[in-house]
Amino acid sequence: LTVEIVSMVFDYIYADKRLADVIKQQLLRLQVVAVKAALIDRSFFARRTHPMRRLIDRISEIASDADADLGAASPLVQGVEEVVEWVLLQFERDLEIFDQARDRIEVLAADEVARRNERIANVARQAERQESVVHARGLAMARLSDRLDPDTPGFLRDFLADWWSLVMAEAQVGGEGTAIDPADAMSIGEGLIWSVHPKQPDEVPRLAALLPRLINGLMRGARMVSMPDGQREAFFDQLLQAHT
């Protein structure tokens, strides 16, 4: 009868859709140990504070947390597997083993809460940064638009709107450590616009002196915002034609 009742308990666990399968597998490994514990101490069925029941309940609570990382390779799942393995190896007759296992599970749960809080904080930081980039990008495009005139080629307008405004925004939000600082990003944008306008003969030497720094800066900016290779090559081909 004890075996049958314990089996019913684990059948309920198996049918519980709130529990992740990877945790169910670990709980089901404890079925034989649970039978043994119930035979040693029949209060297994009478009191919820029985050490084995408390262990099963706590693992189930963790597995029911929708925010927990329950991937097969996650630290939490691997930790539960290690605790279950430890119980299987250590338990003979001493029910205190289950209290010790539950203490280890509590450590795993606390670590998971810390990781979850860090994930939430990262998401919040990313959202705040993205909002800052969007705002900075609007300001950057407004500053660049002031330098444009009707003769500015369409391909350059598109590049400034789609990519260089993003470079300027990332430089502004990223601060130190970015590939380009905000002043350089603006200077390169201004130099790019000037470089494609028609030149008087006395301006050609200035263009020739500007081009190496300009191209280098444009390449760094394109890499910083992960501009696709095909689009980057097409832009530089058009820029070369405009300069020629």
C-alpha cells in the first residue's frame, strides 16, 4: 500500500503541466528513495513537513517558476541533477539527508534569483540605452540635415539617414571606448557632405588631404554599427564615383 500511494504522488508530479520536463525527470528519479523514506517513517503521508516531502515540494516550486531558466544546460537544472544524484548516493536511513539536500536546493534557488535579477537589469539597461540612441539619432540627423543642400546626392542622403546618424548616436551614447567619439563622428559627416560637392581647382588638394582620414573614419563607423558588407561596398563605390 505504501508503494502504491507513493507511486500515486509521483504520477501526480508527472501529470503536472506546470513543471518543466527536465525537472520532472529528476523528481521521478527520487521515487525509489521516497518509497524507502515512507517505509522508514510513515508520517510521510500525514505531515507536509516530512523532510522528503519538503524536498520534493521545494524542487517543484522552483520548477513552476515561469521566470526561472530551466534549459537542460542551465545552472539551476544541472544543480538539481547534482543534488538528486547526491541523495541517491547518500540516503540509507537518515532522513536528515533530505534536509541537507533541501538546503542545497535553497542555495540553487537563491543563485537563480540573482541571475534572474541580473537578466532583468540587463534588459532594463538595454531598453534605456536603446531609447537614448533613438533620441540621439534624431538630434544627429537634424544636425546633418542643416549641412545638406539640393545638390547633395541621394545615395549620400540615404547613407546619412540610415547609417551615419546611427554612428553619431552610438558615439554619443557610448561615450569613451567607442570606435569614434562624437566630435569625430560629426566632423566626418560634415567632411563627407563637403567632399561630394563640386570643387574648384584650388579645393582639390584639400579634398586629397581629407580623403584618407575620411575613408578611415567611415570604415570604422560602418563596422561599429555592423553595416552589411554588400551595402558598405555599394556605398563606397558610389562615393568613389562622386569624388571622381
